[in-house]
Amino acid sequence: MFYDVTMKQIQLSDCRRGVRARIQACNLNEEQAIRIGEMGLRPGDTVEILLSSHLFGQVIAHGSERLAIDRKTARSIVVSVLSPTLETL
């Protein structure tokens, strides 16, 4: 059976290195939302995971920028997977 992973929505923290994903929602408190907004991240934006750590968070590519996201914040960002790796399935 064919499983379309492109529609799968997961937390950003669950994405592994090499995954491209589109931000769907940010379930953040006001302080976190301001911080993410200042970084330029918005629902609809596409990001790529460059480094993923279960303990510390992630480094993502957003356009030409590289951003570090702590694990707690990454757990609050819902994304849809655009190009999965085997680790995300």
C-alpha cells in the first residue's frame, strides 16, 4: 500500500537531518512566539533540518539563514514533511 508521507504532520523536533518541511502551526507562548517571529519563521515557510539532536534541539536552514532552535521550542512547531528520509517514516 502506498503511504503519502508528504501530508504527514509532525513536530519539528521529530524531523531528522536532511528533511525538508513546511511550518503549519506554532503552539507557542507569547515570549516564544515573539522570538520565533523575530527569527523570521512563519506558518507556510519551508525549512530544512541540518542538524538534529534529541537532547539539545536542531539547526535548520531557512532561506539562506541557519537558525538554532532549542528542543522545547521545536516540540511546539508543527510541520508537514515535504521530502522525508527513512528516519522520519
